Amino acid sequence: MKVTRSLLLTGALATSMALVLGGCSAAEEDEGQAPGSAGTLVIWGDDRVEALQEVAEQFEADRGVTVEFVQKDFGAIRDDFITQAPTGNGPDIIVGAHDWLGKLVQNGVVAPLELGTTADAFQEVAITAMSYEGQTYGLPYSVENVALVRNTELAPDAPATFDDLIAAGTAAGTEYPFLVGLDPAASDPFHLYPLQASFGAPVFETAADGTYDAGALALGGEGGEAFATQLAEWGAAGILNTNISGDIALEEFIAGKSPFYLTGPWNIPAIAEGGISYAIDPVPAAGDQPATPFVGVQGFFVSSQSENPIAANEFLVNYIGTEEVQTALYEVGGRAPALLSAFEAVQGDADVAAFGAVGAEGVPMPNVPAMDSVWSDWGSTQVAIINGQGDPVELWRTMVANIESTIAG
């Protein structure tokens, strides 16, 4: 599945460039030795790790532990880590997306993180995203999600429901009442998920702690079938169009051809540069439940094969998990900080504040390995339904059965 967001980019070749930060290397330390003595932590990350230079130098000064960053293509980190960690050649820490977590745990390459009461300092959705089977594995630093971007000159008021949105979009007299980028072969279940969720059709059931139950697929039933029926109606009416890609949707919105655009923070710079007067609103519900978007969380994971796990935990919790560092990472990536105090500190950025408020009401994108079995059938079925290629309920039921069969193996 192709999704236009940095969190899901996969398959690119690694481009490694070592960035050794801090002063002279200290003496080697014994495995598991507590912070405060010599050693080295190796961290794999993308170009945003450069924002961590100052805190790395402070950690070395405080603890005598050198931090070495290896810059890699983000899409290559997960699979390279799974391959190399068991051999002892992997890093101590990686920067990654929360939806990698199930596969990382399944392969035994990450260790639980001891956050203690520090967990309460982060957005709840971020901690939930970084948890798996009752344990927290990652230190979150950013959250991102879609929201409704509204051209305020064409639509002065935020719509209360999706029906209101369509009515306002039609009344505006523009070429499109509503825009969202879709793929002609794979649709975009990620972007359309808040609308689906409003019909009461999540992907998986959730446990009491908010984590996902991979054995309880919840796409079927009345909610899912009602959403499928609505997809067909939207397709027939031209509200959804699989020939309007993400790039086309962005271009058309900037050209003033629609008052409403379902997208994420990654497209806001282009919209602002295009001179559009805009507001960022919650996605209005199409069904009778809230339209909760998927939330993507990025953070740091400790290798289960690290020779200095205590120092790694210390660096993440007490150094990366500070307002100063979380704010610095926001300044590089432009995504809402996961740390509550840092999120409050950046409220002057109206775009980040608005997307963050929407994300706080969202749900983590499933991080279970079974999710890999969902995307393909989910997207292709949406395409068939939107394009009127069969009875929507029957197509949806077949999709559910196929996904259940794939998960069962």
C-alpha cells in the first residue's frame, strides 16, 4: 500500500553516513553496565538525528558514554535492524515508526523500555502506540495524523457532519465538493479511515489497555457493510475518485477547486505557499460515531541485543524525553511533539496545535504484525466499491473473509 506520509515509506535503499557526535571515546564498558561509566551507544536514524547533537554531547559529559549516530534511509531501518541485530552488528537504539513494533517484538529484537511514571508526561495515544501486549517498548517523540483542511474563503464555517461538508462543498460551486488523494489500484484506507471509523468499523478490536487484539478482526459486520455501501454512493456521485492521486488532489486544492481537503501536515507547507487561506478542522463523521483518524507515532527503540541497555534506557528516558529535546525534534520535523509539555510549548504554531488536537482524539494505527495482511485487500476492495465493480456488501464480505484467511495462514 502506498500512503503519502513519511511514516510509511518503505523499500528504499539504505544510504549510511556515520555521524559521530560528542567528544573522545571513553573506555569500553561491560555488558549491561549502569550509566555513569564509559561506553558507546550506536543509534540508527534519518537526517533528524542531527538535531540530537547537543544532547548527545551532554550525555557524554554527564555519563561518560559516547553516542554515535548512523544516518540511514528511514525506510531501510526496520528491515536492516531485524537482519543485523541478532548477529551483534546492529545498533543499540533505532529511530522508527510505532507500527513497526509488532514485527520488531515478533523477531525478538527490541527490549521493553522502563518509563516508570514518566509515561504520564506523554500523550496517551503516543504511549498506547508504543505499547505491545501490555509492555511499552518505545520512547515517543512525535505524532501525526490527517485532518480536514478547509479553504476559509470558500467555506467560512467548519462542517458538523460529512453530509454537511458535501452540501457546503456543492454549494461553493467549485469543481470538487471534496478532495482526498486516492490510488487507482490501492485507494487509501489510511486517509479514509476516519470516515470508516465513524460507522463503527475499526480494523481490530481493542483490549482494555487500548492495544489491539490481532485475533479479533472488526472490519466486518453492520458497520463495515454500511461503510461499504456509503463508499459506493460516494463513488457514484463523484465525491471519491480513484483517478485523483495525492499529487493531483494537492494541486487542485491549491488551485481553489475545492473548499475541503482531507490530508496531513506534510502538505501544509505547499498549501501555505500557494496562498490559500485555510483552517484545520476535525474530520466530520459520516456515520453515528466519531471520525477518529489513525495516528502515526515516531520514537526510539532499544535493541534487545544492546551491550549497554541501562545506558540506552537512561539516554532515552532522561535525555530524549525532555521538553528541550522533544521541541528540537519538532523544529526539525514539524510534527506535534509526543511530550505534553513540549506540545504545550509549541502551541504558537497554529497548524501543529490544530493537527495535534485532532490526533489526540485519534487511535494509533495498528502495530500488530497481522496488519501486514490487511492493507492489500482493504485497498483493492475500496477501489472496486468506489468504481462500482460489484455489490458493495458482497465485495466487503469477500474482503473480510480473505483477510481472515491470510491472517490465519
